[in-house]
Amino acid sequence: MAICFNCGGRNADTVRFCTRCGKPTGGGVPAAPVQAASGSTGKVGNIRKCPSCGAALESFQARCPSCNHELNTVQVASSMQVFVKKLERATSYAEQIEQIEMIESFPIPNSKEDIFEFAIMAVTKLKPGSKTNDAWETKLKQVYLKAQLSFDEDKSSLEKLKNIISEGGKSINSIIGKK
């Protein structure tokens, strides 16, 4: 159960924003201890720390603010592998509708490595006449927006991401909705 730092509301672990006040639930930032019903105090949430220097990290950081160590996550890459395998198994029309729902609901990863991996996968899935193109284009927009947050200090990586999207035959402006 995720506890909102702002209002103390209880939310499902998968919820990114509090259903009570709308503020972010924390996404890897440690929560304040919560008084349990039995009278004991317990830690809620996980503290995300830099593997190099041990500094506490906030969400959407691609580099540690203390030592500049580049962050990546094996866990997200493995979840992407499971996601891709599920997508590849769907072949019938009903399964393609399920594919669209899976694409739309898959969370965009936070680390630079995983953002690039997801963008490359999404670009390669864009095929003429495919029923899933709209879902992939929406995901590419989300990838680009997440990269803007994660690559705040790394403009060259953001430029590389734009090039990957363009290589897939899509103008970055058409993806992000600019004319």
C-alpha cells in the first residue's frame, strides 16, 4: 500500500498519484513512518539509493546528483522482455485489441538505458496499416516526455532519442503534437 506524503491517503502500490489529493505518491522516495493499527511503527515504501555513493535518489533521475553516476535498472529491462513476449504471442483480432490495451497501460521506464530500449522497440513496431500504430505513437510521445524529465541535464541524449524516433519514419514534431 502506497501512502501519500502530502495527505497521508492510502493508495494501491501501482498508483502514481494520490486518489485523494492528486499529488505524486513518491515513486521510490522513502515514505514517512506510519503508525500501524497494532501500535508499532513501520517503514512504508523503498528508499532508492545510488549504487555508487549511496545518496538518496528521487524519481526520474538518470544520474545521481551527488556523484553523477549513470543509473540503470535490470528489473525494468526484464519487465520489458516479458511485455514483448506477451505482445508477440497476440495474433488474432481479439488479441490485437488486447495488445493495444497492453501497450497503452505499460509504464514507461525511468532510466536512460531503458528509455532508449523502449523507444527502439516502439519505433520498430510501427508498421504500415497496423492496428497498433496509434498506441505505439502515443507511447513514443510518453517516452519523449519522460525523457525530457529524466534527461534534464543531458541534452545530447534527448537529441539521440529524437533521432531514434525520426529513424522510425516519424517526425518528432508529429509524435509530440507540434506543427
